[in-house]
Amino acid sequence: MSDLAKLPVTIVTGFLGAGKTTLITHLMQNPGGRRLAVVVNEFGDVGVDGEILRGCAIPDCPAENIVELANGCICCTVADDFIPTIEALMALDPRPDHILIETSGLALPKPLLKAFEWPAIRARVTVDGVIALADAEAVAAGRFAPDVAAVDAQRLADDSLDHETPLSEVFEDQIACADIVLLTKPDLAGPEGVARARDLIAAEAPRVLPVVEVAEGAVDPRIILGLGAAAESDLDARPSHHDTPHDHDHEDFESVVVDLPELADAADLVAAIERLAKSHNILRVKGHASVAGKPMRLLVQAVGARVRHQFDRLWASDEARRGRLVVIAEHDDLRPEEIRAALTDLAPQPAE
């Protein structure tokens, strides 16, 4: 089967909170004439991203074309989840013209690319491109792009030193595997920050990559869909820190699900998340909450201490008004009971 007859798939990767769901929401609403299907890979037990995307479903990407994989990292559950999901989407009538895969913020893209070599799908699907989203402000601060030369010098002095954190390796692998990088939230980084971010990405990339600034996920689909990269056939050009028989695991990261009581004030929850981000090094928080006296559900998304929240829809008449958050942190910083206590002691107090 020729590449032109294969179903194109775009892998959307990027660090936690880089804006993947926002980008895919924009593509769903601006598909460029394509009938889309979406695979969402969650890290944690609650399908927040999938629920957000299903709320944006349109005829060109109906709700039944949006599939969640919540049983762990997509690149670690290939046989159990990924292959059957792709086969099911290809069997839809009408068949999608293009599949978008939103990886979890912790997923390494290369093991996922290798999955497209599986006999069940390799003749029928091609990876049109790998899109890496990078938070301009975070990259400009150097959080995920360490000075490789300095680290190498330290290693020469002491073989026991290793200053590349798991987060930096995830970021570097995503950049190394990408066909194009979208630099998100450029307004927060400012012109100087964007310039620094571009320099750091160029230093990490194994080849020259186009870098496009994107605000609120608004990008012309012609820029990122229809690349024809056939990335599954180009693995050698996409080096990884984890090109070993034991590709990668997620023991460095953990998540906790927090059921929230109804809140007295959204500001209390925002303040609690900000405090947790500083005291427990929380990486990501996402989910929803109920605020007393408000008819709409509060959608909450946080990257570190930067919290965004908005009322996104009315509560259904048969729906319990309760909130739920997924909190992600590095293994050593995640203390579930402390996190739950900090987030659940926010209920409205009864009137005296």
C-alpha cells in the first residue's frame, strides 16, 4: 500500500501544560476540510482532557471519534490499548481522514513511533508528523534545556554526577523527535524570552527544526497537518536518551486524584494550588470544581503555580455537583494525604 493510501496520524507531544489540549481543540474547530479523530492519553485516573475535547465536538470530529486511553502511558501500553484503538478508528464509517494523538505530558514520542511498525497497522497508517509544543516561558528559564557541555564536564570530573533531571530528558526527547516545534504562550515570555527559548531549542534539536510561535492554540492547520513526514520510517534521525531495551518508565512521576467538596470561593482553590506548587513542587493540576451559588462548573488547569480557571458549562440536572482534580508531581514530592488535605479543606462553612 502506498503512503498516499495510508491514514495519516499526527502525534502531538509536549511537556505538562504546554497547551496540547488547547491546540487540538483549535484543530477540531478548524480542521481544514478533514474529518478528524482524536486519541487522548491521560496520566492519572480522571479523563479531564477527553471530557474537554468531547465538549468541543463538531460534525467533522464527532464525540464518537474521540477516544481516551487512561490506563497509563500510551508508549507503554501499545498492545493492550494503542493498537486496538487505532484499528477501531480505522473501522469507523465514515473513516476519519486524519487522526490526532495527544500524548501525556510525560510520554516519550519515539517508543510510540516504533509502535507504527506493528504488522497490524504498518501497512495502513503513517505518521504524518510529530508536533512538539514547548512553553516559551519555561524553556526561556532553562528548566528543560540544561547546558549539556557543562554537565559533560562535571561527569568527566566525577562519574557519579548526573545533573539531567527526568524532566529535562523528557523535554529533550520530545524536541529530538519533532518535525516542527510550536512555541506556546509567547506573550508570557516576552520577546527576549522567546529569543532565548528559540536558541535553547535549536541547541537541543539534532537537526534544524521550524519553530512557530502560537498563542491559545491558534495555528493554521496547513502548517502542521499534511507534513508527509513518514516519521515511523525515519527513526534513526530522531535520537533518544532512552534508545535501550528498557526504553523508559514513569517511576519518577506520580499522580493523585482529589475529590473536592463544593467550594465557597474559586479564589480559595487557586490560592491552595499556588501554595502546593511551592511547597510540594507540583508540576500540573487539572480538573473541575463546584462553587457554591454558581450554576456552572469551574474548569481548573495549572502549570506549577500558574493557575487558569473559568466556568465552562452548566451542571446537568442529574449530575452531582462535586469536583475532581488530578495532581501530578515528581515521585519524591508527591504526598497524597497532605495534598488532599490542602485541597479539600475549602468547603463553604455553614451559617451560624
